[in-house]
Amino acid sequence: MSIYRGPGGAGDATSDASSEVLLAVQAKDAAIAAQVAAEAAKTAAQTAQANAETAETNAETAETNAETAEANAETAQAAAEAAQLAAETASAASINFAENLSVQATTLSAGSSATVTYDSNDLIIEFGIPTGATGAAGTNGTNGTNGTNGTDGKTVLSGTVNPTTEGVDGDFYINTSTHYIFGPKTAGSWGSGTSLVGPTGSTGATGATGATGSTGATGNGIASITLTSGNHAPGTTDTYTITYTDTTTDTFTVYNGADGTGAVASVTASAPLASSGGSNPNLTITQATTSANGYLSSTDWNTFNNKQAALVSGTNIKTINGASVLGSGDLAISGLPSQTGNANKFLKTDGTDASWQYLPTALPVLIRAGSTVSVSVGNGLLPILNRAGSTVNVAVN
């Protein structure tokens, strides 16, 4: 059995030839995993070298990057040692190292030291790798090609009259006089437009009474009006003075008209009035006729005054079986049997119902002496008792 402690490690290797052969076979798979870990450590070392080169161009971070590179190198070394230790441990425990070993990496903050830990119970190697220093800014890339032109925007036009040929399809138009908006214009047509003014709102509630205003300035009233000159004589002028409450004055004049000396020369009248003419005419009015206006005579007045009042069915004119007799057309009388086919019959009633009947077939006639009787017989027999001296005239239909 041989144990490797790494560079500078304490102790020496102790050989056991018989056991080394067995351990070499069992550690074959573990060695593969160790190789993968070593390659990861190599990559970390390369990263540290790149960080070191970057540090050369950045004086302020050179020391930090150098330390980071050194820590990464130490981490790689520690990882190699841990891998070797894990391989040996796995060999000693007869564990399939390649199947059970897992490697984990954790990013540490910039400037911290790299770490490596090994969990021999769960076979986990965990690397703590510090964040490298920020590299120098790269050069700007070339400008991209120009994009394609966008579609033309639309416009809101306005004017004091409705639009006709203005604008293009998709535009809108506002008539600032009528407050109508048109659009969008489609196929060259603006359409009828829509009012932007909404319906009249309902009357709002009465507002609160405002505060009492301040007292206005004192008014200037009339204190007096006096006659200052004139005596009202016809044909003269009187002067009056108005004195105001602030003691200022105004004057105005009144002309007194002279006595009239003219006379009426002629008086005329329009129908239905008539004038005899001259300065002292006789005015008359004729009585009204059916075609001419005039005065209403007492006879005509009484005629109109005594006219029948408006007829109201059931009030001042009776009805028949509840039907009004006012209006045009025939008045239907209900309750009578039909007259159709009942010629030469009489209406008979038994007090309840009515019916059409023929005259009796035997109608006795008693004629007194000296009398004359005329009888018209439709059908049936007509027995006649005639006394001496009487005359009977019989007409048979």
C-alpha cells in the first residue's frame, strides 16, 4: 500500500507489493474521476493565468488578479491532492470511486481565496472559485443596417367647414364651427361625421345662496322739481328745475301749445259704417245680411238667443233602447222579427214575443142600415151581414 501526501507533505511512501496490485485494480475507476478533476483544475489555472494577463493592463487590479491566480493554482493543487486522497481512500474502502464521486463548484466573491473541501463520507469534492476581475471593455461592434421605412402616420385635420378633398385615407377631420368629427377617411370619402357635443345634461341642483354683497354707493334721487319761469300761457315755454339729493340740478322746458283754431273739413268712414261727409257728418251702419256685415237687429238677436242648445244624447234628447238618435245613417231597432218574406202581414204580440201573422180567414162585418163600407180582402173568407139600406163595396186583391 502506498500513500501520497503531495509536494512537501510529511511522511514517506511505505511499500507493500502484494497489496499494491489489488489496490491498483480497484482504484482504476477512481483515477478516471481524478483525471477529470485535474482537467477542471487545469482549466481553473488557465483562467487564473488569463486573469493575471488582464491584471498587467489594469494597474489597480493587478495585485488582486495575481492573488486570485495564485489562489486558483493552490485550488488546483488542492483539488489534485483531494482527488488523489479520494482515490486512495476509495481504494482502501473497496468503493467504486468513478460511480460514487461527485464534484461541485461554488462561485466566491471577487478577491476571496479559492477553497477545496472533500467529504469522505459522501465522496463529494467541492471547489470554491473566486470571481475573476472584470476584463477590459471590448471594442464597439459595427453599426447595424438601417431598418425599413415605417408606414406613413395619420393626421387630424380641422377647419370651419365640412371636409371635401382634404387629407388621405385614414385621416380624421374636425369642423371647429359645428364641432363634428369626420373619419377615418375611407376610399376617398369622409362620411357624414359625428357630433362631439353630447346631449344637454339635466339641470343641476340649485346652488347655495351666495354671501350678501357689500352695500352699494348712495343713490342720487330727485329732491324736488320746481317751476322757475313761465306761467303756462298758451304758446309760451315754461322752465323747470330739478334738484337732486346731492344738491346738483338740471333744467328742462315745456312748451304750452297754443289754442287750436282749425276745423274738421271732412269725415269719412269704412264699411259697415257710412259717413254723409263734410265737417259735421251723419254716421250710420246698416243691418247685417247673409253676405254683408252690419248691426244685429233685436229680432235676429232673439232668434239666435232662442236657438236650440247643443243636443246631448241622454241629456236633452232621448235614446231608443239605449241607442243615440244623433248622427247620420239608419237607426237600428232591436227586438223586432225580420220583415223579409212577410209582406201583407201584421205584427202580433202576446205581451212577450212578437211575430208576423196573416189576417184571419174569417172576418165578420156588421153593417148598420144606411151605411157604406169599403172592404179590401187579401185572402180568405169575408162574411158580411148587411142590413137593408146599406151598401158594401168589396175589392178583392
